[in-house]
Amino acid sequence: MTCLPKHPDKKLGLVIDLDTCVGCQACVTACKEWNTGGHMAPLTDIDPYGGHVDGVWFNRVHSYEHTTEMGGRTVNFPRSCLHCETPACVTVCPTGASYKRTSDGIVLIDEDKCIGCKLCSWACPYGAREFDTDVGVMKKCTLCVDRIYNDNLAEEDRVPACVAACPTSARHFGDLGDPQSAVSQLVAERGGVDLMPELGYQPTNKYLPPRTHTQRGASVPAKALEPVRAEGGFLGWVDRMLSN
Amino acid sequence: MRHPTPRGANSAPSQRPLADTRAPDEGDGVDTSPGISDSIAKTTCYMCACRCGIDVHIKDGKVRYINGNKDHPVNRGVICGKGSSGIMQHYSPARLKKPLLRTGPRGSGAFHEIEWEEAFSIATQRLSAIRRTDPKKLAFFTGRDQSQSLTGWWASQFGTPNFAAHGGFCSVNMAAGGLYSIGGSFWEFGEPDWDNTRYFMLFGVAEDHDSNPIKIGLGKLKARGAKVVSINPCRTGYNAIADDWIGIRPGTDGLLVFAIIHELLKAGRVDLDYLLRYTNAHVLVVQEPGASDDGLFVRDADGNPLAMDRVEKTAIKATDPEAKPALTGSFEVGGCRCTPVFQLIADRYLDDSYAPDAVAERCGIAADTIRRIAAELAHVAFEQTIELAIAWTDWAGRRHETIKGRPVSMHAMRGISAHSNGFHSCRAIHLLQVLLGTVDVPGGFRFKPPYPRSAPPGPKPAGKTVKPMTPLDGMPLGFVCGPDDLLVDEDGTPTRIDKAYSWDAPLAAHGLMHTVIRNAWAGDPYPIDTLMMYMSNMAWNSSMNTVETMRMLTDHDEAGNYKIPFIIYSDAYYSETIPFADLVLPDTTYLERHDCISLLDRPISHADGPGDAIRHPVVEPDRDVRPFQSVLIELGARLGLPGFVGEDGAARYADYADYIVNHERTPGIGPLAGWRGKDGTSIGKGEVNPNQLQRYIDNGGFWHHDFADDQRYYKMANRSYLDFAVQMGFIPKAEPIVFQLYCEPLQRFRLAARGHGRVLPPEAERQRIETYMDPLPFWYMPFEEAAVDLEKYPLHALTQRPMHMYHSWGSQNAWLRQITSQNRLFVHHRTGAGLGLVDDDWVWIESINGKVKGQIKLVDGVNESTVWTWNAIGKRRGSWGLKDDAAESHRGFLLNHIIGDQTSADAQGKRYSNSDPVTGQAAWFDLRVRIVKCRAEEAGFTEPQFERFSQPPHFEPSLDILRFGAEFRRAREAAE
Amino acid sequence: MHPAFSVVFFTTATGAGYGLLALLGVLAGLQIVPADFWLGFVGLGLALGLIAAGLLSSTGHLGRPERAWRAFSQWRSSWLSREGVSSAITFIPAGLFGLGWVLLGRTGGWVAIAGLLAAIGAIVTVCTTGMIYASLKPIAQWHSRYTLPAYLIFAAMTGSVLLNALLQGFGVGSVAVLVLSLLATLAGWGWKLATWRHNDRLEIPTTANTATGLAGGTVRSLEWPHTEENYLLKEMGFRIARKHGAKLRMLTQGLAFALPVLLLAATFALPWPFGAIPSVLAAIVQFAGMLVERWLFFAEAKHTVTLYYGR
């Protein structure tokens, strides 16, 4: 059903820390690896060893150079489905294949209903939809719906694959609808932002901006070094220090 | 299975599962609890050199999924981009299937398949002839080898000194720089105290060395708001997230560090107490120019270095805990003028030539920035001191109520290492750390056991005498302490084929793998018979001067025989080097083999305790391949090498697994330290435990021992730690390890250059030895920069491996190659504008050694005089199971083609290997280039291009569509 | 946006078909166009043929065309579904209308009602098609007040020009229809020019800054996630050079508007059967021109996802 739930019970999503992401691609391949055998299996790769290789990936990391008056910074930027609150990718779907879950807000695709019209990918401003030309259906990030509730995984492992993998701890997961949740607190504390807020999709996932350009960067309140004031200069100072 | 405290690196409250993980009643038919695997095998990753613990989920005999092992000390549950792509490495179409014997000309790729028995018999025949006549005619060099304690020992038992792994072209400057200074080193034998550091400086670390531990550490620093300063010409990866990126000009890091030291000394911001306790700062150095002991330590009759007691005014043992040694001044002891090391340090680095203003332009860093960094370092080190409320006792029995720390830490790697001045630059960084009192203290740089060891560590390189049918009297690689330990003959000719431990590279602790092919080809210092290599792509991205290297591999003598007569190569994949081998021994993938990550080699220890690990086969090979280590053990047995056969001549070890458990290097010490003793209750030393491997498997593939709180810091002088280290066999005696700010072994070489001693350098080498074997670190211009016309070659050119391929074999990996299958040359905007270049232009990149063609991308985040590209993306057609139209072979390029493997000829016409003059470390990053826009008709493809390799027999064309994982879903759905 | 031929042809053909259907439905029902078997057969056949061919072509865009029937289900939220429903429903009055007008040769009464309903269905369907595009916020050139009218105007334009060609061809030319087609073409021209003018001056609030959440300064793409083009770039990263675009705009104006205007004007001056020639030519030329127009409609539309790729 492509009508949106009015009040999802939860707003599950990711928080991605751009201040910490080093662009290592761990989340990218961890996602690929889990999901190619998971709920939307396979994540087909066309021409995997040739010149026109083109695979289905739910998570891709870009890099940018962000230049402001405060200087330049290279920013690594993971991009995946934001599980929006008002996702047009769902409402445009003519078949009901695309839907947003009432219980947790996850945006999913029912592959059996998908006719591969691709309209959802046009409606998504974020490029979160991935067309599998081999199967002829659209695929996308499931927020690891087959991990986060999976009884066959140890309880501690029931987080999205990308979050579990991230070596720099730049990815966080939780209920962004609950202002008391750890992720919501993190977003509040770090000034997390929405992507393309002007389009009104109300993404659930949030991005934490780099600290250096937000005056939140680490700094050391060091005073300039002064030459030692001792007779005999530095060596005199050494002697004085040792005889104390 | 709820754990009381969350395990693993990603266990912040914002990274945990939902409070209630029961699936909600959504009614959408989604199976939220699909079955995952039939079994989980815990082993060790081998997608790079980091040795992370992995959980391999096996479903229907196939690898379904690999994730990080939460209990593993290296990665604590996280996994990198390579690790998660292990499946694609394991199922790569480039996997070799059977032993191969060359049929066509070398380099063509024409082979026929042979049985293992034939392969063994060819190798045995060849090698036993060598061993009977002249064992050094076997050169055995291994690449990204994690079994060097076996491979080195094998070479030693064979009797050839010609053994090394890839460290010589990777990071020996860091290893030697550290081990000769503080008895530990960056990466392998030390790490920053990620939990306590407040100011972290990262020098020349690209996306690498090491992978997950640095990333986990950076995550911790970021979470705590500690300051990260990166010193790197390129603003990528780890450097991208630095709070302060200093885009230094390549090869000038040493200068920057000296300027910081200059500022700290001038301001009196050094830890004198620390220097006196833990270093040789107070040791007296002979100051008698011309004397045979000039520059050596003043010693007592027992050989103990002396210091001057500033109260008693008498010379005393430097390690006397009661002494009050002087750090400055000039003295006379036993009629010999001398001065403390620290005085020499002050004299050198307080000199105005090291002032920030004097170095700023050469470093490409504003003098104010240098002064600011020095001030920040001083502030954090001396104003933000940490004290842990843990009592400990030092080596002399003095009890300390707390553990004090200065929370400044540093890490440095290839950007320092891969220059011809890297050894001294590395020493400079260690000197800076020690002056600030930040080595093995809370918040500082910490040793990973079995380090620290004495600086330098004990064993010297074996191979002074090489005799038929006789093992060496030790391991081929070790640490020299002076000219007497060199491996040279009477007239100074190197004993080793790679010229390690010769006057060319006296401290070559990892050998010089990058010189072997040239030297073997040239017969310099002597011709060899067989070159045996493992897991290193020496005909492509692991060599400098690739085009010439390929020519040397295929060159004939006048009689029409190959100049390098026979090449045996073992690898798992059809790389660019396979076609140059005469005999190919196909290796398994890392999921099909045993391995041990041993304390005898490079273990998985971290600063809080030693550890080691294993690999074990988690899936069966579907090809006729064998793990190289087992092959080597069988070869050893067939050759009758002493360690490999019993007294009856029968094989001592069935295979590598058998060796891992039953081999004892010295009584009680074997490859694995955990669960030793018959009942498995000992650690470190103990009898062989036949169940040892199972104990490892049961424990998740590794063993780790956690230190008591009072053993964790000041390991160089911590009695409790030192006693433990002796008990474990890490060090011979519980004596303090003294940091060698002044490196006396180097001075011994200098004295030889001045004509003192028994082993003297040839006349032509003396100036070079005199210059570079300086006992205190200094800076000199990298060799290529000093030799070329800088107006003609105005740019530095660097390479780095992308993080998702570091130390890996990425390009046949269907997933990783999608991320990077072509590479651009990154050029600073302003530099590009000056040359009239725009994005996507095709350019020639020209050095004195040749030219390559590639496409550019303009960027801001790079030093303006530097261009760089991703390394080893370019692949040769016909290799790695890639199709002929793969971007790697026509839109990827290697800079290796234009990096000379030799320096320009000096005044005498001699060309050295393009290496650090102290350690022999390959100077990849000395490269100077110019870039020239290519003509319109030249655009569109990279050059040089090479002939396509033939495919091995029974290689099937690579898949057109990869549907990996579909089978798991089908099986799930069928079961429903 | 990638101008896939299946979609370009689909929207152009159904636009013309529904335009023609609507006109026939209204005019024949109201007896303005005479009931003539061959005229009706060809005219309605052309309209329904264009619609069917267009719909068939659109299924060529589908990954799983055999499931196309599912597209009727989500009319409550999806314009594409509404289009499907509406187009299917429209076949019912259109069929009845054809039965009455063409086969039975009747007008008025239930045939007129069927014709009117078919016309309403056609208009609604064209509206739904227009709304598919107009509702897509990520594509500023489409998400504008120009898009829906454009679909209606172009349907009316191509439909009337076709109708005129038909009537002229059958020698029953109507000055009113001729005038209508001329005016519609001029209106289409004007609307297109206004749309281009609007699009060329678009100030899109969505930028690389808002796309990445990186505030201030410039955000420049350094490296793509993957070095080869992926689905997103192939489907939505289509780029057209400004120069090339300008040429195609000229071609559009020539074929879709200017030439048809001249040809239609010529029809005034020429007696039957000579007047039929420029009228039929006008319809053919305009259809070709509209294919170019629709191609450009896609090619010049920029999807926000391209911001992530620095395009």
C-alpha cells in the first residue's frame, strides 16, 4: 500500500558522522555482502570483470571538497536510503510494491509486486533506489530489516551491517522518532542535519557535519612558546632545572 | 545471548540493537528472521596485513557472509571494506587451479598443467643441486608473507642468506628507525594510546598501516574531541578528518620535526626527568676528533656506558639509579674529552638552520604554523598531564604511586618511510616523542609486546659464511651493530644478492627485495640459479622501473639462456608475475589454509597484552592447489633440510598445521604462545600441546593475554612487565631498555669510513657512509630531488593505495574493483591552471626514467608542488581474470613505470639502488615529474600498453553477470 | 534524465491519440464531424492506435511488463497508477463511442454521451500523465506549473492537427478545425517558449550544499563512489551540451510549430484535394517535432541526484 502511515510507531534510521568518516568503504561492502544474500538477494553485478561493470549497491560513498572561508576540507559522504517520513518514492509507486512500514518506518520494496517502472527512482531526490536490470525490479536499502529483528543472530548483532562494520564508529542506528533515544541525543548534540530539507521529504537519517567548519572542532588553547629566560640560555635552564 | 556489557568497538548506546528486538507485527510478509548459516568459523582475515579476526558464515558449503570478530584484539568486531569483500577474493575467477610449467617464452603466459608430484620433483632436483654446490644461488623472497618465521627459517636451513620479504620496499625505515631508537616501532610494534591521547599527530599515513586499529582509534579520538593533526601532502582518508591538515611538501617531514624540536628546546619544553630515566641523553660521548673511539660512548671496563654525576663530578654508570647525571657540559674522563648526548642534541637542533623560519619554505608550511604546532604539543604534553591512580615499580625497584602520562601521541608510516631520507626522518619523530616524554606513557605512543626490546634488538643477520649442505648459523635477517656485523667479503663485496647489510644499505633489517631482479639479472654481486618468490607482484606494481624489470626477467645471455635461469613462483591468483615464472605453485585462498600469526614474527598483540592467532581452513579448495607453507615444508623434507627431517631422514612435519603445533624454535617456544604445555595451561613457554590448534579454534582463532594494570605502561623500565617479558621469552634479561637518542652503532660505521676498525668500506663508499651514518638524526634532500633539474621536473609524484585495496589484491575482486577500476592523476587547481590544464585532460607524466600517460583530476586538497594517484589500479591485459576491455588496462596506469630502481650515477659513475642509504628502504616517493598535456590524438587511453597475457589452461571466461547470493535466497524460499 | 525512446514515444503518441480521441468524442458526438464509416474507422483507429502503441511502448520501459496489471492498484496515491486506471477506463466509452459512431453510424444520444465520456477520460488521462512529471520534486524543470498545461496543450495541439489532417484527407475539411489546429499550434509554441524561458531562469534551491548538508562555500565532487557509470547516472545523469540543446530547440520549433503553422496556413489557400497534402504533412512533421520536443523534455531535465555526482 503506497499511502503513507500517518504516525509510524518508530522512525528507525541511521546517523552518519561526516566528521569521522574516512571513506574506507567498509560500510559499502559490508552492506553489499550482507544484502546480496539477504532480503533482496542478489545485488546483481553486471559485467563484474569487464569494462562496463555496473552493480546494485545500497550504500555508496562519495567524496567532496568543501571549501569555505574557514578553509578546505575533504568530506567522505556515504549515501543510502534515508527512510524519509514522506517518501515520494512510495507514493508514486503504481503497484504497491514500494511501501513504508507502519511499525518502524522502514521503506521497503515488495519485489513480487514491482513492475520495474523506475518511477520511484525518479521520485527519490537522493538516488537511493537501485534498479536490478537482471531481475527487472527495483531494490534498495532495507535498513537490514532481516538483521535488526533476526532471531538467528545474537542479540548484540541485530544492527544494520553498515553500523556493525564501520571501523571509525561513524555510523549510528536507532529510533529517531524518540527524542530520548541515543541517536536523537547525538543528533541534537552535534547539530545533525537533513539532506535537501527544502524538498520536504523529511528524511529520517541524519548527517552530522564536520566539526572543523562548524566551530566545533578540537582546539588547543596553547600560548605561544617563549624562549627560556635563564642565564646561559637553554643550557643554563637545563642546569637550573636539574639542580632544583 | 544478551551480553552484560556490550562487546566490540561499535558499542556506543547509539550503535546498539533496539531495546526490543522482537519483530513488530507489520503483516507485510517480510521474513525478518531468515536463517543465515549452517556454521560460523572464526579465523583470521588476510585481505591485508592487519590480521583482523573474522567470523565466516558458511551456508551449504559456501561462504555466505564475513563479519568482524567482536572479541578479537585487533578489530574488535569491525571489518574494513576489504574484509567484507573477502568472498569475492575467495571466489575470484583469477584463482590458479593446478601447478603450471612454462611452455612458451617467459612472459607470454603459455603454460601447461602438471601434477604436484612433477612440480615437487622439478623443484627438488633444481634446489638440491644448488644446495649441494652453492646454496646462495637460491634467492628466496616472499612478499606479503605472514609466515616469515617459517620462510626465513627454511632459507636458513637451506643455507642461503638470500631471503627477505616485502618490508624492504615497504616500511623498513620505520622498523629500523624505531628499533634502533626506542626498541619498538610504529605500527607493528607500537600504537598510540587511543584511549588517553589528547593530541594526535599523523605523519605520512595514507589509507594504510594499519587499517582497522587506526580507524577504531581515530573514531575514539573523534568521540572524545581530541585534536588530530595530519602531516601529509594529500588530504584524503585519515587526513580528511584531521582537525588540522598540514599539506607538507614530500620528503621534508624531518625538517618540520626538527623545527618543532628547535622550538621546544628553545622554550625549555622537554621532559628532562624522563630523558634521564629512560634514554641515553646523559651518556657521555667521546669528543676526540680523529681518534678511533671518537663519537662512541665512554664506557667502563665492563662496557657499561658512563655518565657524569653532576654532584659528585665523577663518571658513573649511566644506568645507576642513584646517580644525578649531567645533561650538559664538557668533561674529561680518563683523559678523554667527552660530552653528554643531550648537549650534542641541543647543539644541533638549537642551531638557527632548524628554526621554523629557516625550514618553512622548503616544507611548504608557514613558520607560524610550525610554531603553533610546537606550542600546542608543549601545552598538551605539559599542561594536560594525565595521572592514572595505579602504583607500579620500576626496574630499579622504585615504587611510583601513579602512572604519569603526557597525552601526545604520534603515528607515522609510508610517507616518511618511502623516501631516501626516511630512516633519519623516522628517528626524528621518535626523538620528538622522547623529548616530550610520551613513549609508553598514558596518552602517548605505546609498545606492543614482544616489544620493547633493546635498541637495536638482539640477533644479527646470519650468512657470513655460506657452505654447501650447511644451514646458516642463524636467521637471515637481523640487526647489525657495526661494520663487523656486515655481510660483505674482504673487498667490501656484498654477500647477499640484494646487497642488504652491505655498505650500500648497512641497516637493511628487512632486506631489499626490490633489488633482487636487477642484481640477479646483472650477476651483481654474483649470478644466481633460481629465484623463488611468493605472493609479491614483482613484474608489476611491486617493482620500480617495471618495464625494465620485465625485460630483465626475460633477458637472455649470449648462449640463449635466461639471465635469471629459473623462477619458481607461488601465488593464488593469475597476477602479472605468474607469466614470468617457469614453475608455478598455486596457493590456496586465505579461507582454505592454516596460518599462524606468530609472536616470532608479527603477532596480533596490542599495547595491553600479547596475542597471536591462526588461520584454519573453513572451506575446502575446489581446485588442485596447496597452501604454500605446506608446500615449503614438503619441499624442505624432500631436500632433507635439517630442521625438516628427523634423524631417520623422514619428514618431520606432515604439513603447516603440524609444524605450527610441533615446531619448537628454542625449547618450549614455538610458533604459537597460547595453550602450551601438555594440558594447555602454559603461555609463552611450554611443551608442545597436541590440541593447541583446537584450543585456538575454540577461542575464536586467537590467543590473547591481558596485562595487569601495573604492567601496561613504561614497559621499557617496568619491573613487573620486564619480568613477564623474560618469562615469555621476549627478552633475555629483565634489564631496562634505554632509548637510543644517540645511535652509537651508526657512529661505528662512520669510524670505519674514517679508517678505524677491522672492516672498512671501500674508498669510494667512505664519503657516503660518513654522511648518512650520522648518530643523531638529520635532514637531507631526497636523492632524486637532489639529482634532477628541478626546473625540468618541478613536481613531486606520489602514490597511495585506496583504503579498500590496501595490502590487498583488489583488482580481480568483483566488488572492490567497482569502487576503483581506473585512476586519475590528482593535480592541485592552481598547478593545473598554471599548466593550462582542466579536469579530465590527458597528460604525459614524465620523469627522468620515462613517461606514462593518464587523465587528471584537479583538486584542492594536495600540496601544490605534488601530484598523486591511486596505486596499482592499472593492470595488464590478460591478468587477474579481467576481461580485455576492463578499465584497469586502458584507463588505469602505474607510476611504477617511471620510478627508477636506481639513483642517478654519482661522481664515480656508481648507481645505487633507489633506496635509503642506511636501511635500503625503496624510495618510491622521491619521484620528481613534470606533466605535459598530450596531443588530441593521444588522448583516451593510458600508456604504456603491454601485450596481452595468454590465459592458463582451463581458465574459463569470467562471468558476464554475477548473481552471488541468489542461491542463498533460493534455498531459503525453497525451505519455506 | 535519460530520454528513453519508449517513454518519449509513449508520451508523444498517447498525447496525440488522446487529443484526437477527445476531439472526435466531442465533435462527432455533437455532430460537428459527420458520421462516416471510413472517416470514423481511420480517425478513431488512429486515436486508439496511437494510444495503444504508446501504452505498449511504455511497457518497454518496464523491468517486469508481465506484471503491468498491478499498476492499476494504487490510484489513491500514484499518478502513474491513476494514469493506468484512467487510460483503461477511457477505453470503455471510447469503445462504445466507436461502436455507435463508426459501426452503427449514429450520433447523438448515448453515442454523444459515450463520446463526451471518452473525451473526459482522454483529458483526465493526459492530466494524469502530466502530473506524473509535474509531481516529481527532484526534477525542477518538471516540477513546475508549466508541465501539466503543456501536456494538455500539446495533446490538444497534436490532436487537432491530426483531426484537421483527417478531415482534409477525407475531403470534409472544417475551417473551424483548421483554425483550432492553427491556434493550438501557436499556443503550443508560445507555451514551449515560455517553459524554456522559465527553465532557463530557474533558481533551484537544491544545491550540492543542501544535498550533502555541508553548509556554505562550495561543494565539489572529488570522486564518485564507483569509477564506472551506474544505474543512477545512466537513468538520471543524462547530460546534453548547451550547444546541442540549442540546436534541438531550434529543430523542435521548426518541426513542431513553425512548419505546421506554415503548412496549416497553406491549407487555407488550397482547394481540396490539394489542401489535404499540407494538412497531412503538418501532422506528420509536428509528430516528429514533438518527439524531439519530448526528447529534450527529458534531456534537459536535471535530477537532484546528479548533484551528488558533480553534474
